[in-house]
Amino acid sequence: MSAVPQINHPSNLIGQLSEPWLWQVITVVLVIIAINIGAYYLLRHVEIIASRTRSVWDDALIKAARLPVTLLLWTLGASVALRIVHQHIGMPFFDWVAPGRNVLLIIALTWLLIRLISNAAKNIIALHLLSEETVDRTTVDALSKLGRICVIVVALLSILQTLGVSLAGVLAFGGIGGIAVGFAAKDLFANLLGGLTIYLDRPFSVGEWIRSPDKNIEGTVEQIGWRNTRIRAFNRNAIYVPNALFTNIVVENPSRMTHRRIKETIGLRYQDIGKIAAVVEDVRTMLKNHPEIDTETTLIVNFTTFSDSSLDFFIYTFTKTTLWEPYHVVKQDVLLKIADIITAHGAEIAYPTRTLHIDSQPEIPCTPAG
């Protein structure tokens, strides 16, 4: 049996350089370097071709593959090189090479999938913005986060199994530890479940205006996280609401309204009682012919009440626009047209008045003194 060469001894250095296995290792390293350079330019060329398509997945995959592919190639190259070294000099730590290689391969694949999911989510949002199409950013963000979490959990379990750790014991320990952690962090888990509920039910999404009659919360949703939701109030203050709160309160979403309502009560003087029927009819006709009033919805104009100092008629209708500023322009135009109709009939809008009636008293004769 030949003696095992000592590569770490200075006197054997020149002799070791002439060993064929050492040149094999150097060849493997050079090949890996060449493959990495080729892969770099290949991916750049493919990226240029993929940028001409409308698909969001090819761009995302190519950009996500750059660094993980480099890690994958060097892992495989190092594994081959260490196997050659082990066959010739019997390195004692080679037992860890195979598990380490598998762990690095899992990490590279996990890295690739995480980058792919993130890039695809960004591309989907960017593509819809360029095409001016509507996209539910809340759903895209939720699916992206959920996908990355699933990939990480599967990767961790795979790494533990690769290292020889019993998954049954890990899951059992996780169950016992989860009970203890659950009591200590119940509010955190409640917020996480609240965030999941928001993602599933989608009562609101990023960019929408919401308010709660139960709490003093109103503003535009800026971000929906796993723990809290950031809302920008109309005074530009940021409001951070724990997600668990949304499972216990009523949330209004005015951004999803189909129309805006005009609801007004207008009073005429009592001396105009003979004119109110004509005024009401002309107002109803005006609303039916108004271009910004949706006549397919409820439209009510009726004399309703004998008030203390006025004859009140009621207007109930809906505008076509749901935008705040255009709505007020339409409402102003409607009210001014109503005022013109009242004036055209010779009537007047009533204001609070009070009439005092004094009964006449009989004169009391004066009796002369004395």
C-alpha cells in the first residue's frame, strides 16, 4: 500500500503540483468560472429577448435566476472538486460535503423562488399601471407574501431533513412551544389572523377611502401589513390600526359606492301654498332631465311637511359621479336651478318667522277722582 501524500508539507509541494488529481481540481474550477461567465452573458441575452414580450413571468424568472444560478454552479463545482480531493488524499471532513452541498442547493432553489415571486408581483403591478388597467394590489401583495412564507417554511423543513433532524420531533416540539408562545403573543397572532382575514375577504384595498362609525378612523389605506394597516387621514396624519381591530368593528368603504346622494329639504312660505304643487312638479322634471342625475335610481320630489314657518318639500336623488369634487359641482347646480324654479313661480324660500297676534281689549272708562 502506498503512503498517503502530505500536501501540507513544504517539501512535498512541488511533487504535489505534478499530481494529476490536482490538475483535475484546477480544471474543474476553471470550467466553473467559464460556465459562470457563459451563463452571465446568456442570461443577459435572454433578458433582452424576454423584455420584448408582455409576459411577466419570463422577465421575473431571468432576473431572479442570476445570483442563485451562480451559487448553484459553484456549489456543484466545489462538490466535484472536493470529491476528487477525497478520492486521492482522503479528507476526513468529506462526510459533511454531501449534506452541505444539498443544503446549499436547497438555499439556491429557495432564493430563486423567493426572487421569482417578488419580481413577478412587481411586474404584474407595473404592467397594469402602464396599461392603465385596474389591479388589486392587496391581493397581489398577499399572494406574494404568502408564497414566500410557504417557500421558506418548506425550505427550512427540507434543510432539517437533509441534516438528519427528525421532522416528527420538530413538529411535536413546535406544537408544545406554539402553545407557550401563543399565550405570550396572542395579540400578535390575533393581528396576523386579522391581516389574513383582510386579504381573504378584501373589505378594502390599498388606495381606497375607508371609515369606521365605531372608531374615529377615516382616511385612505396606504399599506396592509401582516400586523397592522397604515391609513392616511385627511389631515395627512398616519394612523396605524392593528389588524385584529377590523374583525370587531364596522368598516365603511365609500370608495366602492356606485352613486352619491343628494338629500335636501326645502321650505316655501305659507302664503305660497297655492304654488307648491307646480314648484314640486317643475323640480321633478328638472331632475329627470339633468345630465348628471341618474334617473335609473330612486328619484323623489314631494311635498312632505307643514313645518312651523314653512311648507317643506323633499328632494332625494343620486348623481352619476362618485368623485367628491364633481359631486359638489352637480349639487350646486341642482340647488341653484331649484332656486330659479321657485323664483319663476313667484314664490320664496321660507326662513324662520313668528307672528304675534294681539287681541283688542275693551276700553276701561276712567272714573273722575272724588
